[in-house]
Amino acid sequence: MLLTATSLLLRFAGIVFKVWLSGKIGSEGIGLYQVIFSFYVLASTFATSGISTAVTRLCAEEIAKEKPQNCKKILRASLLLTLIIASISAVIIIFGADFIGTKILGDSRTVISLKILPLSLPFIGASSVFRGYFIAKRRILPNSVGQIIEQSARIIIIVSFISLFYNKGIAACCFGIILGDALAEAFGFLLLLLSYFVETKALKGQKSEKIEGVFQKIIHIALPITSGRYLNSLLRTGENVLVPKNLAKFKLSGQNALSQFGMIKGMALPILFFPSAILNSVSTLLIPEISEAVTHQNHRAIKAAAEKIIKLTLLCGLICGSLFFVGGEKIGLLLYKSQDVGFLIKALSPIVPLMYLDSICDGILKGLDQQSFTFKTAVSDSAIRLILILIILPKMGINGFILIMYFSNLYTCVLNVGRLIKISKAKISIFTDFLLPLISAFSVSFIINTVLMTANIKNILVYIILLAVASALLYIAILLYLEIIPKKAVQGLKK
């Protein structure tokens, strides 16, 4: 609940901030920032190197063995690895910023932002190590409080910089955003470091036992995740560079290509992913639980966890997708005062359950030591997307990109869910767990929407709140009546 509340708060703040930012720098500015941000993600992937997951799993195993003092050795080794990689990445970017910006990203306006980007990499890497440790310890408060304070600092700093650089153009504004990110990351790292010292005060004086091959264990877990993220981030960066270029080749896009890209990646997708906060929280906490179950060879616990997370994700994803389909256009008008963004939200709404399932199952598979499989899935998906972008976008424009997203999410979802079911031996009913909730979700959304339209509610905010709350309550009532949600689950919540 704490993770969910934190995630919802952060995402809500992020959406409000994106709305404010789009009003300041426009959809073209958001598009340029997304191009820079794609490389920022690539660079931060180099910095974190998949070590956070390795720290969570290895520390969870030591805690399961009742040897929490051994976590110190795991953290020291992980920090050393991630700081070395982050430093190498920073040097490459500093000396290659001009080439990367003009030749790879294809826009000289990105160079000034790239030169400041390396400042954040060591802090991102070190913070990921400490977050992995706190998740393994089930200590959610340090991560939650730290992220809230860090995000607050980020917004305050960036708003100040945007005000300072506003009259100097889009490139200067993007520079201010990246600089604000770097300062916020440094601040967040200091908070986590302080929390770690407080957390480990009780272990002071306890010597760590010798852990055989600690570096090898970290690399065994981190390398496939890292390789997957490297290649996937690299391919996604290439995608974010190619999409505006190929959209511009479509005769009806013209000069609006960067704006269209900004609308779909920087405006519509954050809205669609907003409700998934509760699912991401569950998935994050399941990684140490599953790691312990694997350590103790508790196959029943693994099977139960997989079944619950798949069913929960489907139930949440289906109602969210139906709400975005029915109310997407009004959400776009309310948040961005844009019918185009509303159209994109509605157009992408049917793949919301797929996006949620894919994201959750990917995280759970890594807890089951299936990072090699997720690596292959992610890389093959990105490679296929690049090929489709080159072929389809010049002929179909933004509609072609929507079509590519449908195929991509279906492809990765089927592979990851299928693998999780196979590994965990989970049992999922197509009729009970998918078809009935699907029919229920869209039925209640259309019914509530019809009632609200008949009532002629003109205030868009009131309409969206009533649509979401009334639809969710009626949906839950139907699921309880059909016993898709067991009554014992509600009784457990009351306790």
C-alpha cells in the first residue's frame, strides 16, 4: 500500500508536471526532450547495469539464511561495479556529445543537454544499489520517502530552470530539465545513503561471512539483464530517433512529425501507464518473496504468486483500458486541451492490459532467474519495431506507429506471460480470468458513460471522476458476484 501510494503520488506529480511543461515548451519541445530522454535512459542503463535486481535477489537469499550482515559485502561489490561502469559511460558521453547529438540523434540542439547528462550517472547507479537492498529488506519507507523528496526537488529545480531559460529557446529549456534531473539524482542518493547508515546501525560490529564468488553471482544475474537493457535501450534510442524522421516522410505529417512523436511518447503513454502503479508495487515486492521461495524450493508459493499477479493484472488492466477507451478524448482535453492527445489515448487503450501484463511478468521472470529469456524477448521486440518503423511509418504515418505498438505489446506479452505460466505451472482460465472481466469492464464503462452523458455533465473533471469511481465500484461488485474475486480476499482486507 505504501509503495502504491508513493507510486501514484509520483506519477500524478509527473503528469501534472508534464502538462505544465507541455504548456511551456509545446509538443515540439516535448518531442525534442523525448529524443534526449531516450539517450538519458540508455546512459542510465549503463550506470545501473541491472545490478539493482542482483542486489535484491542476493540480499534476499542471505536474509532467508538469517545472515543479514552478509548484505554489506554484496553492497560493496555492487557499488564498485556500478561506479566503474557509470564512470566509463560518463567519459564516453562527455567526449562524444557533439558526435552523438549531431550524427546519432540528428539534432544539434541536443548537444548542450548531452554534455551535462553524465553528472547524474554515478548517483543513478549508486541509488539503484541501495534501492535494491531496501527492497530485499522489505524496508519500503526509505525508498518511498526518498523518491517523494527527490521528485519534489526535481520539479522545483526544473521549474526554476525553465523560468530562467524560457526565453532562450527549446534547447536551453531541455538543458535545464537534464540539469535539474542530475541535481535531483544527487539529492536522492544522499537521502538513500543516510537511510542506509541508519538501517545498518544495528548490524555494527557484526562481521560479514565470506561469500564465495560474490562478483560472479552479481554478474550472473546482472549481465543478462544489463545486456538486455543495453541493447533494448540502444534500439529504443534508435527508434526514438527514427520515428520523427520517418513520420516526416509521410505526406500528411510534414513539419508536425516531432510534435506527433512528443504527443504519443511524452503525453499519451504516461497517462496510460498511470494506473499501473499498484501492479508495479506488487511486482517489486514479489521479487524478494519469489527469490526466497526459490531458495527454499517452495514451488507452491511460486505458483500461487504467479497466478495472483497475472489475475490481478488482468482485472486492473481491463477496467483501465475500458475507461481510457470511453473517456480518453475527454482526458486529453482536460489535461492537455488537445483532441489529438485524446485520440491517441483512446486509440492505444485496447493494449493497456497487454502493456501492464508484459511489464509485470517481465519483473517476476527476473526474480525466477529467467533474465536471459526476457533479454531475448526485449531485444527481438525492439529489432522488429525498428524494421516496421522503416517500412510502415513513411506509408501510414502516426496510424502506422499505433499499429506497430499493437503488434509489439501483443508479441512481448504472449512470450512473457507464456514463459511465466510454463515456469511457475500457474493455471489461468481464459473464460473466468479474461473473457468475463473483459465483458464486465467494457459493459460497466459504457453503461456509466451513457448515464453521465444523459445527465449532461459539462464539467470534464467531474465527468472523469464520476466515470472512473462509478465504473470501478460497479466492476468490483460484478466480479464479487461472479466470484472472480474471492470473498475471502475481501475478508482478508477487513482483517
